[in-house]
Amino acid sequence: MGNLTVNKFKILLILNQLYYTKFVFSAAYEEADQVSKTNDQLLNFASYQVHAIKTTYDTLGINLSEDLKALSEGKKSVMTLNALDALCVSNKFIGKYSALKLKPGSKISPDV
């Protein structure tokens, strides 16, 4: 396999992982009503996924914003609709749980 093929394979693996974790973050969003070690780790993982996608795109010299624009215009894109949907779901969890952690009196779970 050439480098380009291997690199596209890496992106596909990450995007596929996003699809399957979408259901985890959907459930986590529904239950993100209190600070917990589990939710803290899910927050870390969701943040890692976003970072991994951005880093992979940057490493491969692909502009993530342009790729997302191409997807929105129905043009050829590395990103898939399922992966983008999964990113939106995890982003909703990040927003909801982060806001909960910032509330006055909210306990901060110790690192695991």
C-alpha cells in the first residue's frame, strides 16, 4: 500500500470509530445530569476524537474546513455524513457536560 492509501485508511478508521461512538455519546448526552468519573472520561474521549480528526487532516495536508464545505455542497469529501453526524452528537455532549461542570458548586471528579 502506498502512503496515500495508508493515510486515507487511517482517516477511514477514525471516521468509522466515530460512527460507532455516536450511540455512546447519544446515551451520555441523555444522562449527563451530574458530574461523574464516567462522564469525565467520556468528555476526555470526545475531545480526543475531535483532536485526532484535526491532527490527521493536518498531517495529511487536507484542510478540514474545505473538506466539510465540499461535503455540504455534495462534492467529493473524505468526511462522511455519518461521521459528521457523530461529531455533532459528541459535540452536544461536550457542550452539555462542560456547562454542567462549570456550574457553581459542581464537584470536579478526580483524575482516574
